[in-house]
Amino acid sequence: MPVPPLPDPRLGEPYLLTPGPLTTSYAVKQEMLKDWGSWDDDFRTMTKTMRSRLLALIGDGAPDYDCVPIQGSGSYCVEAMLGSFVPRDGKVLILSNGAYGLRAAQTLDYLGRSCHLLDKGDYLPPRGDEVAAVLADDPAITHVLAIHCETSSGILNPVEEIAQATQAAGRKLLIDSMSAFGALPLDPVKLNCAAFVSSANKCIEGVPGFGFVIARKDEIMASKGNSHSLSLDVHAQWATMEKTGQWRFTPPTHVVAAFLKALDLHEAEGGVPARGARYTRNRDVIVQGMRDLGFETLLADRWLSPIIVTFFCPADPNFSFQAFYEAMKKRGFIIYPGKLTVVDSFRIGVIGQMDEHVMRRVVDAARDALKDMKVSSAAPPAAALEERKKLAA
């Protein structure tokens, strides 16, 4: 399905160059103009259809898995997954290279579950041999949590080799695929994944309001009574949906309606392969264009995800992120601040209702913004490049 050059000319909205919420189609927005009764049979059918269509995206493994939608943001789903599937006496190896791995560790601390944090910093992914070594040294670890795409840096983590190491050690794998599912392949059977989570407002291109846990049915059934939370109990939500077709508490009805339309558009575009290809092309165009302007990416090419890209802020004293942000917004593009602790940076998302032509306009806007700010060079501080070189060695 071709992507329009603008979200819709009647709206005049800026593009959201973020990892979600993101720019949605006019058709998705239109679906939220009708009210739905949460107990009504029509809405129950919508929920059932949504669950089955999400399972269809994982392919042959669908019969062994089930989909449990959870109200709230993606972090609600991560907490629901950890609190439901990790036993109270369990221990999780958290593979962190950014804010979301660290947030998962903080979540486990709140839940009173033990964890071992493998923190790789901002530049590098956890590798399979590192995972294997930690698991060999600590037999108390029961689960491994991997972040599929760490959007604080834009790094795409090697979940396949992480999965191999986890399976070889006889531990269970949990995946935060919040910003990747729907655009990047994820085969839970091949990965021997106990459960993974994602969100409505990411690569399926819906709007915020719920996420979903996709887990092995035997894991869901075994988790009964394990959750720390009434509202984030995956088993309780699943059991109610299986028995009544309803959500336990008030569902985001308009968001579900919009998401079903987003699934229609996802399928019409060509599914996961086509969506991933469009996002990859978006990334390649923005990376090359920004590099041509003198900007440097935080990450080496092999770890760049087709979701969001982190760029160093220029060293030029005339550069200010806030001024750059405002200049980009004036030109129709909302960018994302950096989330790194070591160096100043900003991020440009490449997902949502955008194509490579839009990405070229983003580069043009960045060029004009630098000119307006009288920034003569977009090169980052030498110290930032030296830090990247040192940590990547």
C-alpha cells in the first residue's frame, strides 16, 4: 500500500519522528469517531478478532501461544509480563543497553524479584557468549529479559544469539519487542520464547492506549496466582477473555477500533516484510542525508535499527537542541530529545506513516535549521567520537 506524502492535507499535522506515538493514517483516526459499548457483542467480536490477527503475525507458532491485551502503555505490559511469569523466588538476567533495560530492572525491584543486570551502556549490544557466561556462573537465574530494539539509543539487539544462549542453559526467555514487533521478524517458536510484549502505537501504527502480551499458553496457565497486581495479572485477564470475551476493566474501545484498522493497513501493505522494508529505507535515507550534513550517528551501521536513530549534537557553540527542535517543528517535524547519559544527542524516528520522500524533506529541514541557527558544522565534539571509539573497541 503506498504511503501518502502527508498524513492528510486536511489536518496540517507535523510528522512525529518518534518511536511512538507516531504519525497515523487518516483512516486510523476516523475509526475513533464512533463509540462502542465495552460489554456489547460487537466489541467482544472486535477484541477476539484483534487477538487472533496478532497471533497470525507470529506464523506457525500461533497454536501454542495466546494474545492477552493489557490496558495502558508499553511499560504496563512489561510489568505485567515480569510480574506474572517470573516466580516470586525467581531471578531475571536483564540485558540492558539503554533506558528500557534499566527500567525493567527498576520494575523488578518494585516487584521484589531478584535480578542480575548486565549493563552494556549506550553503544553496544549484549552478545550470546556474554549471556552464556552469566548463566553458567549463576544457576539461580530462571529468566532472561532481552530488549528487541532499545529506542533510547536506537540499537537493534541480536535476539537470535541471545535466545540460543538462553535455551542452551535451560532458562526461559522474555522479550520486550515494544518498538520492533510488526516491522521486524519475531518467531517465538524458533526463539523458544516464553513470552513477549509490544504496543498498539508502534510498528502496527495504531494509537496509544493498550499493549499486548503474547505468551505460551502453558506459561499463562502456570502463572495463575503469581501476579503481584490485580490489574496487571496476565492470567486473570486471559481467563476472563476466554470465558466472557470481555476485558476485566474498562477497555480503550476507540483505540481497539483504530488498531483493527491499522492491522488492515498493515496487511494491505504486505505485512511484516513490507513494513520492515519501508522503515529500513527510511532509516537509510535519513542516515545518509544527515551524515552528508556532517552529523554523526551514535552507533555503528551494523547495530542501527530501522526504528529510530540517535545522532550526536553538534559541537558548534551556536547549536542548541531546543532551538533546533523548534526550527524542525516549524518545518513540520517533531524530533525526539536524546536519552543518553554520556553525551548530548537527539533522535529521529523512522516509523509511522512516512516514506523515503518524507525522510528527504526531514534532511532538507535540518539543513535549513542549521543555516538559520548559523551552525557552520554539524560535527560532534571530538570527545564524543573518542568515547564511542573507546567503548566500541
